[in-house]
Amino acid sequence: MVDKNKVKKLALRLGVDLVGFGPARKMDAAPAGHRATDFLPDAETIISAAIRINYSAVEGLPKTRREYVNANDGARTILNEALVRVSGYLEEQGYSAIPFLQGTDRELMMGDLSLKHAAVVAGIGEFGLNNLVLTPQFGPRVLLGAVVTSAPIKPDPPLKIQLCDRCGACLKACPTGALKDPKGYNREKGWTIDKHRCFHYIYEVLEPRYGHYSCGLCIKACPVGKNRSHKLAQKTP
Ligand code: SF4
Ligand code: SF4
């Protein structure tokens, strides 16, 4: 059994803000082909990690759109490096470990592994109506990554508190109407947004001018974690 606190401390020291551990076989809510065992058949544990994004650039949207994209790129570099280093540590202990970094299949608007479902399984957060993972500390103002490993590590409990109160602020803030019918919303499974509208706005309207992941308005609108400071980052055990 790998020492969970050692892995957690390493990830936090490398700059991530939140780390959670979940059972790799409990990803049934994720779409087929995007679960941990689809990539590592003997996977035992999902390690989900999150780094908070720059609050000030989010608050300044849409005026600070370029700064928001640049700040996210910087945070993504730190997160990705931490995930690679954690995977390396686990491999040195004799286990398989694959880092799943930020980056999406553009058509599907999701990564190989569903990083959002991985975060929910690892107890980091829950789905909000904006179809993003809300964390108690930072709401949806985080970037997510994960490591899937064959190392058995004691899982964290699922998040107990309910964060999304269905206030509807994200639905109102969406400029494309992509978040329009929350029927079928589930805090563990998420729900289906109109990805075509979101995709068109992000990749065809905004990206040529600002770069990828450049909308952020459904993040800005969410009151969960809005007034929290970075001092609330997860404490080192
Ligand atoms: S990223 Fe923008 S377009 Fe996409 S759902 Fe959020 S607010 Fe709507
Ligand atoms: S803005 Fe309101 S409805 Fe949307 S995810 Fe946040 S809490 Fe939920």
C-alpha cells in the first residue's frame, strides 16, 4: 500500500491546491471509453488534482479575456508538471501510473479520461448546473487533472455537502444558450449541455482572437467559492 500522505504532500508541494483519491472502478457515471480502466485495466486508484485559477482575471471577464487565457495556461503548466512528477513517483514505487493532463478532444469537448467524473469519484467536488465540477474551496474556478494508477491507496469519502443550489446564474450568464434545459441534472453524473453551441462560441468565435478555453462566463457567474481566497487551499496533512 502506498503512503497516501506522501503522495498528497508531493502534489501539494508541487503547486496543486486540491488532491483526492478514489476507487478506479467506480467511474460508471463517466461515458464508456473515458473511464480509468479503459486506459489501465489493472487500475486501482484515481488521484484527482485541481489547481485554482486566477480569480481576478475571472472577475474581469469579458474585458480580461486574454489575461484569463494566459493565467490558465500558466496554471495548467504547474498542474501538468505535478501530475507527471506524481506518476513518476508511483512508477518508482513499482506501480503503473498514467498522468491525464489538461487537454480535450475538441469535437467531444472532453479529455481521454473524464477528469470531471474522476474529481467527483475522488471526493474533490460535485457537478454544478454549469456542468463543471464545483469544489467547496474554489467553486468551479479550478483546472482539473488526474493520475490513474495500479497502486492501491485508501480512497477519500465522496463529498457530502451539496454545493450547487440551482440558482440559475450560470444559465443566465451563458451567451449562447448552451445551458438551457437542466432536466436530468445529477450532481454525480453531470448532464448534457448543448456542446455544439459552447464549442462554436469558444473555438470558432473566441479562439481565433484570444486562444482556447476563453469563455469562462459560466465560471464567473457561479457564487460557489466566489469569495474564497487562496488561503483556503487544502492543508498539507
Ligand atoms: S463556456 Fe461560455 S458558452 Fe460554454 S457553457 Fe459556459 S458560458 Fe456558455
Ligand atoms: S451558478 Fe448556481 S446553478 Fe450554476 S453551478 Fe453555480 S450554484 Fe449551480
